[in-house]
Amino acid sequence: MLKHQYEMFAIKDHESIQYIVSRLQVILNILRSLGSTVSQYEINKIIRILPAKWRAQETALRTSKDLEAMPLEELVGILTIYEQVIKNDAGSTKGKSLALKSSQKNVKNVSSKAL
């Protein structure tokens, strides 16, 4: 039953990294207390099930780090920092829009040069 819970572990978009890791740790601690062994790579499965907004960080971690050897604490630290970056970016762009001005003169010059 617990092994199945671990295998079906999923993350929801609104969950914080700390909450996700807490849920995972509960399952892992119970599995360990029952004598199951879980490899570091299996523990770091969290990186494989992150929501789409984490894709950039997931790609960076996969290409730059050895996930099989990375301690969970280091992974959590990296993900927590990235989570703060995502929150800060969302807060700083909320309510702002970017408008680019176009000049008809520049458009005419470009189109006449292309001919």
C-alpha cells in the first residue's frame, strides 16, 4: 500500500516545495521503518513529477547535476530558491503590461528598403 502511494506520488500546481517534500518524507520514513530500501535516485523522483512551470529548472538540474548522488536536502534547497524566483517574478509582473510603440515612418523605411 505505501509502496503504491510512493509510486503514485503526485504534485499539485499550488503546493510549495516544502509541503511536497514533507509529504514525500512521511511516506519514505514509513517505508524505511518497514525495512524497504529506497535509493537516492528514487527519492529524487520529485524532479520528474514537477509541474510545467518548473520545466526550466528541471532541465538545468538534469544537465548540470548528478541526480543519483544529490542529497534530497540539496535538491530541496535548489528548488526552494527557484520557487522564490517564480513567486517574485509573478509578483513583479502582476498588473503590468508591456507595450511596444511602432513608428509608421520606420515601417515604411523598412518596407521600401526591402524592395
